[in-house]
Amino acid sequence: MTFSIVARSADGQSWGVAVASKFLAVGSAVPAAVAGVGAVATQAEANVAYKGLALSHLDEGATAEVALQRLLEEDDGRDHRQVGIVDLDGNAASHTGGSCLDWAGGVTGDGVAIQGNILAGPEVVEAMKTSWDGSAEEADLGRRLLAALVAGDRAGGDSRGRQSAALLVVREGAGYGGNDDAAVDLRVDDHADPCTELGRLLDLNDLYLTASTDEEKVALTPELKTELDDRARSLGARDFHAWVGTENYEMRVGDGDSEAPWVDRRVLAILRDTSGDLA
């Protein structure tokens, strides 16, 4: 009922899972990951305990294959389970129990485990693997995982239809304000086209919840600050700073505490477009 991809980034700094299914809120059941430890997807007749157990085994130094073997040895329902694991070093392991419903199976490669059950056919995981292998130059793990998920969906995906999708990516200090490891944690719980909707949410995640690159920063000169304050006031805000807080763009401005103040070029464009001509 589910197809997923579990992977580590080429630079060894990020781990993640992308998953889709004809199942309500698949993101609540299937994916788990911890930066510097690894990632796991549990599905078919999912044993959600696998998430914590697998990550615990990995954190204790087990490889993906060893962690998988420990899970299966301790589970009488192993024949009904499907699971993919990628460890700290990018080792990958995947299991499809003999009682999983057709089509069911998976493939692994360097830093990636792909698996699915009740699929249109093996072409689903094959399309995902082809997408993954062909996107090695993409540095953004979330984008790479989503592209593979979309490829699987286009190849037929879950044979029963579409309902939900999720994307989880972790990296040290990548969370909001740098206080946790959740670079991306998005879920589409019930939607006619969940993979497309997940892509829309990922675009919003990049805008609202990721830090600006140096190339995206525009120096906030006194003249520009005056302009932005005026534009923010025209929209009913006290000043630019208040408008930023109202619109949740805190990750896209710099207040000058540790560097010269700046504003992200996209936020600048949004404010100018929204406020229009001030003349």
C-alpha cells in the first residue's frame, strides 16, 4: 500500500525519507530519521516500533543490515513487514516479507533503499531508482527524494490510488532557529494528488524555514530600510520588522546582531509586489 525511498545525501550530512500511499496520513506511520544516526521507513503491515528500535540500533553502532536483522529476529510478524534502512555511513538495507501483497519488493544502492507494496508493478521502484541515480548532482536531499517519489507515482505508484505523502529530512542544526535537526518535515495527509501537493509545500518550506544563502542577501541600507518601513505601513504593519513577524519571514532577514543587516531578495520582492506603487 506504500512506496518509499530512504537515503543519505552525497555529502554524508543529511538523511531522509519520502513516502506516498493510498493510506490516511502515511507520514505519521512510516518515516523516521535522526541526524548523525540514519533513517528508516516501516510499511506494509507497518510495525511502528521499528522506527525507534532501528534508530536505537544504529545509534549503538549497528550497520543498516545488522539493525534490520535485529528487527526481524525480534518480530514474529516479519513476513508481513516491509522496511528500508540507511545508516550513518550510507549503508542500505531493505526487507520485503513473503506475505506482503503483490506487487511488493525493493532495491538498494549506495546510500539508498527503495521499497513498495501493493504497487502497479516493479516499474515503480525501478523508476524511483533511475531518478535517484540520475540526480546525483542535486545537492538538496529533499528535492532529490521528492523527485524519486514523483517518478514512482508517475510509474503507477500504489495500485489502489493516491491519498497521502510525506517528506522528512534531517541535518545537524537545520531546524527552525537551528535548535533541532528537522530540515524538512512535511505531510500531506489526505489529497487527490499528494505528491504534487508535497512539492508545493516543499517550496514554501524553503521560503519560510530555511536560511538565506549569501547570494540571496540584500544589504539593508538606511534608504532601503526606510522604503521597507513605508511599504510595511501601507499594508497596516507598524514597520518592516513587524511585517516580517506577521508574515513569518524571520528566517529570511538579518537584524545586524552578528553581521550587517540584510533582507532576502525574495522577501524584498514579495513586499514590493504586495505594497505596489507608493507614489
